[in-house]
Amino acid sequence: PEDNDPLLVDPDLKELITPRTRSVMVDNDQIVEHLRPIAATLSVDWGKSEYMAPTLARRLRDFEFAQKKRRREFGISGKWGLLSLYDFLAAVREDVDWAENAAWRRANCLPYQRWIDFVESKRRGSNRPIFTYVVVFVCTVTLVLSIGMNGWEFEPMSQNPSFGPSAETLMVMGAKESNLIVNEYELWRLFIPMFLHGGVIHYILNVFALCYIGRAVEYSHGTTFAAILFMIPAVGSILFSALFLPQSISVGASGGIFGLIGACIADIVRNRRLLFSDFINKGGSKFHHQTVVLIVTLDIVLNLLIGLTPFTDNFMHLGGFILGLFCASTMLNVINLFGDHDHGMALCIQKSWISRYFGLIFSLLCMTAATIMLFRGDGVTSPCEFCGVISCVSFPPWNSYESRWWYCDDCASVHAMGKID
């Protein structure tokens, strides 16, 4: 290795090792001294092992080479929000894939593929976010159709502040309405709402979020997993909304988008050892990891607080987020730099089909239970009388009712008695 090799001069990677390790690994003690803590950072098993194979050492060096190329090509990416942090995780996974590709080519006596060519190839052909583009296309078509059915005009701001059609038009298009689902068996209203939007503003916000995070998930895990992580939370969140908010009419892809957000959180948690390691975050402050976690937490809380305002459905947000978190918690693999070796949890998941898809199975069981409860009801009343506060809260609650900033539709909780004199 050259004298300016980062593995030899990085002070964050220095650690003493046993003489036996030095004798069984490679001749250069300095390389061993710096590779051991890298392996310990990326895998508990490799960090504890007395023997580090030369192939592992080469993979670690290939991975760091890819990281250096990325920093040189794109600069040091920020990691201060949920989506930025997941985008950073997707980049780390891409560099791990390049190191694995380099190891395969080395084993088969093939020339290396340039790093930039490999990155560009990941974004072409079958690796393109096809599902994300299809969902955006369908949402665009349904928005144009809804405005056309509304006479090519928007409703007044007082009725629809999102610059969109009337509630009657959305009902004709297939909006969620519990009474029609339960009593008229219009089951398509459990699926169509994920492609409908209340208006142009609603559409732009959702499509922007979907394009950003949907593409990252699909680049990292493929079209099939991205479709599952969007569709299951989307349908499940509509079910939960129909069950607990039967009086409200709901549309939007928010359930599926929050499902993807929940999947991102699960992916970040599963790869936290690698993602928050000093090896990956060179030059970061000692409080960097705590700051990232705090910002991600505030990001999630802010999105849920927005769901407490009128004209939004927090059951779609919260239900989609939880289902996406459940599905991804076992379905997505931990980033693996060591070929057949992996973290303990991921190794167990790979050995058992049931354990790998346990989160997905559990989510489907929850959706089945919600479906049974929905069709056992009357489609008008909620099994939880006070669950409406999860979706909307008049604010600020300490002010008198007349002086609050906004109000929630509390018709279902208002009672009256008539008396004839």
C-alpha cells in the first residue's frame, strides 16, 4: 500500500490486536491494526474473530475506495433529516454492492468495473424506479379526470383549500366512505383512494414525497419490495380510517408514503451500527449521531402533528407508518460486506422464510382483523368513540371554542334532545 493510504493514517481506526492475528492475516502490521476495528464496526462476528481472511481485508479496502470516489464525485452528503439520512444509507448500500461486485470479478479473473459506471448502471434498466413512476402516472391521470368531472374548475377556497374538485366529485371517483363500503359493498373504495387527491396542492406534496423516498427505496431494494411497502400500508391505512373514522371522506397516497417512511426508519435502525459508525462518518463531531437521531425524531413528530389539523387523516398517516415499519423490520436485509457472513439477526432471517416475512404476515393479520371489525359494524359509528382526536384536534385546546384557530368536525359526538311544549 501507498504511504498515504487512508487505512494507515486514519486515527479513528487504530486499535491493538493480538500477535496471532498479525501472523495469520497479512504481513503488514499497520494494515491489520486498522482493518480490525473496521471489521468490528461492520460486523460483531468479524470483530471478535481471531482470524481475518485476506478476502475480507480486500473487500474493506474496496468499500473505502468506493466511499472515497463518492466523496470526490458528489461531495460529503448531509445527514440531518429522515429522507437525507436514508439517501445516505442508500449510497452506503450502493458502495457495498460495488465492493461485492469487485470481489466477484476478482474471483472470476474479470476486469474491475469503474465505480462511476457501476453507479450509473444501478440507475438504468431494471434498476429504474418503475413502480414509483407508475404510481405517479396513475395519480396524475386521476387528478386530471377528477378536475374534468368537476367541469374543469376548482371549488372555492372555503370548500377545498387544495385547489381541487368538490367532495361529491371525489365520491364519484371512489373516495373512502365507510357506509358505502360496508352497506353497499363498494369494495373498490378500499383501493382507489390511494390514487386520488383532494387537489393540486395535495397532489404536489404527495408526489414530491413519493418521488424522493419511493425512488430511494426502489433503488435499494427493488420494485417488488417497494410495491409491497407501498401497497400494504396504503390499503391497511384506508381500512383503519374506514373503521375508526367512518364519518370522514378520505383520499390520497399518504398511507403508502408513510409506509415507505416507516420502512426507511426500520432500514436505518437495522443498519444503525454501520450507518452511525466513525468509519462511515469521517470528520463528524462526537455528538453527530445523537443530533441525527433527534432531528429524525422531530421530523416524524412534526408529520404526525400536521395530521392533527383539519382535512387530513392521521389514521392514514399513523396506520401506514406502523404497517410499513412492521413489514420492513424483518423483510429488509442488513447491509452485508462479507458475502455469506452477516449480522446475527439477518443470518436468522435468511435461514427462515417465516421469520423473514413475519412483519408482512403480522401486518396482513392486522388488516384482516380490521376488515372483520369493519364489516361487523354498521359503517356509520366508530368502535372507538374518542379515536377522532388522533386525527384532528381543535387548536389551541386551552382557548374557548369560539376563539380557536381551527375546528374539527365533531358532528358524530353532538347529541340533542327535542321537547314538545
